[in-house]
Amino acid sequence: MAVSTTTASELTREQVAQILTQPLEARSVFLAAGPRVFDTDGSPVRVPAAPSSVAENLEWVGENTQIPEADPDFDETTLLPSTMQSVKVITRYSNELARQSVVALDAALQDRLVTDVAAKIDSQLLSNSGDGTETPRGMFTYAGQTHAVGGPLTIDDVLTAQGLALAANVDQTRLRLVLRPADFMALRAQTDNDGRYMLQPDAAASAAFTVLGVPVSVSPRIPAGFGALVDMSQIAVARDVAPSVKILTERYADYDQQAIRVVARYDAAPINAEGIVAFTGITDPAE
């Protein structure tokens, strides 16, 4: 028997993963950029942070000589505390639409749900707000490295950020630029004294955006004035593996409507804040 609102008003975990969780990973700019995702059953997640360096305790030791001890400082980051709120959305549709456009409606509702949830997650995780208690902390609240731009973003600013990341021993192959659309286009539009574009696209490469060989994630949900050069593998995301998708058949009965309710919880925090170089003070190139 096929699954319907009368036989299964609340979708199973496998169904939720197919219509929401997996497409969401691809649609969300933050999640698609490659953070470390830790699945949980809704309980708080403790993620070890990068321990302090033991370089000052390393010595050249001869034969039959006592090896010096090193006591690095260990720390941990707690994600998804019990107070963390959920992302929630309800999508309503008429019974006539459900009867007359079954296949198209399924695809449209899935796209709507994924779009709404991805937008909400990106708006928070790419923000400069959040307390980590009720709402996740945004990327630009992390206590990482900063580079004050004080004008339109330039290629020199990207090179400076690369230098800061290199000095912090960040893996250069994992770096990614996270920028607003206008700031990214301003970079692409920069020319030399002869009017030639300083960033030349590779005709043999894919359509993915890059700057100085660094992949770029573009999102209008990044706050104005901010951007980042970041190793996304140094950011942990806790994901509740049991989001619920429930078909509501009675609440809107007087409108002859049904609805789908989605509830999901996400949280994020840096594992190693030095892997994040935030640009601040970026101004609109048109100003």
C-alpha cells in the first residue's frame, strides 16, 4: 500500500532524509561548503577543540636521557544544548491541488521545504549573531583571525588573508572564500593598468567559482561588510538526525487545506578558530 496522509501522517526517518536532509546539504551554502557534520539523536554533542601546541616542550633528546613531558591544554565545544531552538516551517496547500497535481505537487513541496529551511539555516550560520544557547552562533561571531578591509574587497586583501592562514598552519588546499555576491563580482571586475581582468577564468575548468585558486561560496545572507577565508573542516555542525515531517490534515480543515510541518535542529561552532580569517569593514564598491 502506498504511503498517504491516512496511512502515515508522520514520515519515517528514511523518507525525511530523502525529501529534506540530503537535498538540504546540497542547497545550503554553509552545509555544502564542507564543515564536519556530527549526527546526534538530539542530545548535546561534545566536540574536542584543537589542543594547545606542545612545540616549546619538544627537545632533542639523547640516548638514555629522560624524555620531557608536555601537558597541552585540551578543550571541547558543546553543540546542540537542550535549550537550542529548532528550525520550523509549515507549508499549506489545498486539497484540490493535492488531488489534481499529485506528482508535480510532491516535487514543488519538496523544493519549497528545502529552500525555506536552507535559507533559515544559512541566515543564521553565516551571520554575526547568535548566542549558542537558543540560536546557533554565526560564523562571524567566532573568535578567529580578522583582516580589516576598510574599503571594497581586493585581491590584495585575499592575499593578506592567505598569509594569515598560512602563518597559522592552516591547510591551504582546504581554504574557501565565503563572500557576498557584490563583493565577489567586485573582485572579478578588478583590472590592471592595461584594463585586463586580473582574475582570468580557466576555459578548461568547471563552472565553479575560484579566486587565486581558492573555491568561492557566494551567499546574499552574509551580513554586509563581512566575508571570510575559511577552512570549513575546522567548523563542526551538529545535526539532529531525527527531524520530523508531519502531514497536518485536520488543523486547516475549515479551509479544505492540508499542510506539511517540518522541525529540525542544527548548531555550529569552530573546532579551531585560527582556521577562520574574517574580513571586516568591506564597503560596497559602488559607494
